[in-house]
Amino acid sequence: MPDTPKPGRSLANIAGIVAAATLISKLFGLFRQQAIGAAFAIGPVADAYNFAYVIPGFLLVLLGGINGPFHSAIVSVVAKRKREDIGPLVESISTLVGLVLLGVAVLLVIFAAPMIDLVAQGLAQSTPEAREIAILQLRIMAPMALFAGLIGIGFGTLNADDQYWLPSVSPLFSSVTVLIGLGLLFAAVGQDIVRPEYFLLGGAVLAIATLAGAVLQWLVQLPALWRSGLGRLRLRFNWSDPGVQEVFRILGPATFSSGMLQINVFTDLFFASFIPGTAAALGYANLLVQTPLGIVSNVILVPFLPIFARLAAPENWPELKSRIRQSLLLTALTMLPLGALIITLALPIVRLVYERGAFDLEASQMVTSLLITYGIGMFVYLARDVLVRVFYALGDGQTPFRVSLANIGLNAVLDFWFIRWFGAPGLVLATVGVNIISALAMVIILDRRLQGLPWLAWGRPILALTLASGAAGTAAWGTRLGLENWWGMEGFWIQLLVLAIASTVGLMLFTLLAMLLPIPETGLLVARLRQRFRRR
């Protein structure tokens, strides 16, 4: 594999490809969630789906997701190897991973009921019908465990080969299958979809469509891998290959580290199961945050991870530190103003996106309270992911794992108290607190590992951008209130116009303030945007 990107493929080009593909995928993901919301709102079917999906969905994100441990481990190792060695390496890894995950899928089918009871202990008390739906859905979606691992291996290999479009756009296939499934369900039962006698059918359709989407994500990557000579559907048991062992040295701790984060999600859902509708509301709010987070995260992490890996040697650490700063500042420039706008414009965002069909104002208000809390932690969430990828590039998966492990107990304690003090938003606030502590711990450890980081110098522009974001959010909030007093709050077009004007005012103010700050990344970002605009 070449040590540098293919000719003509700059970091900005890669980021553009990833951004466009991820935007398409995230839009389809939003359409999918809108369809689920319109059909089931925050009722038993949607609640059950969020509990049943947590394990197969966790595996799909953990193992098959862009920037997941499989993806990161594969990129870190494959990017350094010769092309002729990649195919056999990928086949050996796929064989071993496939056998293990096939066993996991079988166990999920057998132990679906106790799994649901473990994740959602309060479900049997609060909404018993949702428990039965969730058990059925988990059994249907269990094979996603196998396909998740194969997807992650394939996408990591393609990224290491400088192929970014397909891995970034592929999640749309999963969303499309769910949209098709819900469309067929609605064609069959019509408005009766909200009646209790159709709950089980609706839950089954959601699960089948979700599984079909995972299978399709795996199938679409095969032709690209075969054309590039990066492995075929062949069993290979050469597990003593040094490359295989290196992948698993990174993969094991990285998987456990990300798994520790998912345990925090399990903890959140455990407490959420005692409040009907909370799990579904968490899912709707989380998607609204993950849409911009996913786009920016892929733009920053996907092109930067191979760069971090190539700069892992001590003699390259000065440039590595510069790249870390660049990635963190890009994170701040994007996530801080977006977080501020989400906090101040949460209700019109939720109403505009979800309020149709079975999704009413009461559901909007519940989701809004969660979305505001999510907005507080957007920057820290992505900054933490940047730091984790630096450790992966250095061949150190142990440190993120240990940090995550230490935070599991903290998350449980915060969940226990915060849900008593703040209700459902307390679950999100606990997660924000854990992410802040994780990011600070990794900065301290990385400072020692790289023989000093100018973190105070990095902190000053981030603090300035935080203040600028606060001013932008305040301006957006004031604009929103004024327009709502003038035009009212009802009607799709009024909501859209209010949201568009208020967010534009906030973003324009942030852009002005950011350009006044002595931050080189701001000028580079603005210049790049101007260049693209003039070309169009």
C-alpha cells in the first residue's frame, strides 16, 4: 500500500468526498427516523425497537461503522503493507472474525429474552407489550452480529486503499430498506398501523428491514474489494500472520474500549426502561445530534486517521502534534456553533422534523428536553473521538480502554442521581459528564506520551470559539422568539422560515466573530469554501 494518498487526492479532496457521501447517508437516516416517528411516535413499537436494536446496532456501529475499532485497526495496519499482502491478510481476518461472530449471533437468538430483561428491566413493569415486541425483534436482527464484522473489515480495507465514497455512503442502504418496509406495512394496514393488534407486525417489519439493510451494506462492498484485489470470499486460516496478530493487538483493546462506551448506553437504557417512551425519545433526539456529528466526524476522522498512523514514529511527533491541533480546532469550529444552535432552537427543530402522523406536540416536547442536553456535549463527544484515534494510530488501544473502563461506574452513579434530579434529560447529562472526564484524562496521558503538548495554547482558541458560539446561540434564540411572537409557531412553512432565519443569524454572527480571532484553521476553512463556491 502506498505511503501517501493516490495522486491528486489531497486531504481536502478526501474530506469533500466523505462529507458528500456522509451527508447523503445521514439524510436518508433522518428520513428513516421520520417515518418511524410518524408511524409509531414514542409508543410501544418504537420503544421496543430502541431496546432490541441496542445490541445488534451496537455491533453494527462498533464493528461495522466508519471510525469503529475494526475500521481503525484495519486502516492502521493495512495502510502500511504492500498491496499483494493485503488480500490474504483480509481473508484470514474475515475467517476468524466471521466464525466468532456467527457464534455470537446464535447466542443472541437463544438468549433474546434474558438479554432484553437485562437491558430493559423496567420494561416488563412499564409496558409489557413492548417487552414481547423487543424479544421478537432481537431474534430477527441477531444475524447482524456477523455482517457487522464483515462490513467493518471491508470498509477499513477500502479506506486504506484510498477509497472513501462507498464506505461513507453505504449506510443509506440500511435506511432505504427500512423506508421500503414501512411503506409496505402502511400499504397493507393503512392508518390501522397505530392500533395495538398491529404492534407485533410493525415491530417484526422494522426488524426484518433493518437486518436486510445490514446484509445489503455488506454485499455492495464486495465488488469494490474484488476489483481492487483486496480479498475475496475465501476461507483462510493463516492466523499466525504477523499482520493478523497486529490487527488483533489493536482490535482487542479498541473493541473493549468502544464496548465500554456502549455499556454506558446499556446503563442509560436500563434506567430509561422505567419511564415509558424515554428510550424512543432518546433515539429521536440522538439522531438529530448524530446527523451533523456523523458528517463532521467522518470528515475529520476518516482522512486524519491514516495521517496520524503515518506520523506515529517519534521523529514525526512535531508534525503529529500539529495535526492533532488542526483536527481539534476543526472540531471546535464546527461542533461548538452547531451545539449552541441546537440548544437554542431545539423545539422548532424537533417539531419541523418529526411532528406528523402519530408524533404530536407532547412527543416533541419530550424529545426537545433531551436534544437540548445532547447539544451541550457535542464538541466534547467528537474531541474525545479524535484523541482516541491518536492512541489507535500510535498502536495503543489499551489507554482508551482503561479510561472507558474507569468511567463505567461513574456513568452508572450519575445516571442514578441525575434521573432523580432532572428526569430523562439526566441520562444525557450523565453521558456528557463522562465524555468530559474521558477527554481530559486522554489529554493528560497523551501529553506525557508525546513528551508534552501545548494544550494551554490549544485551549485558548477553543475557549474563544466557545464564547463566540454562546453569542451566536443567544442571537439565534432572540431572533427565534421575535419571529414566533410575530408569525406564531404553527404550520410547517412558518416553522421552517423561523428556523432558517434564526440559524442563519446565529451562524453569520459566529462566522464574523471566528474570522476576527487569530485562528489559522478559520482562514483555511473560509478560503476553501470560497474556492469551492467560485468554482460552482
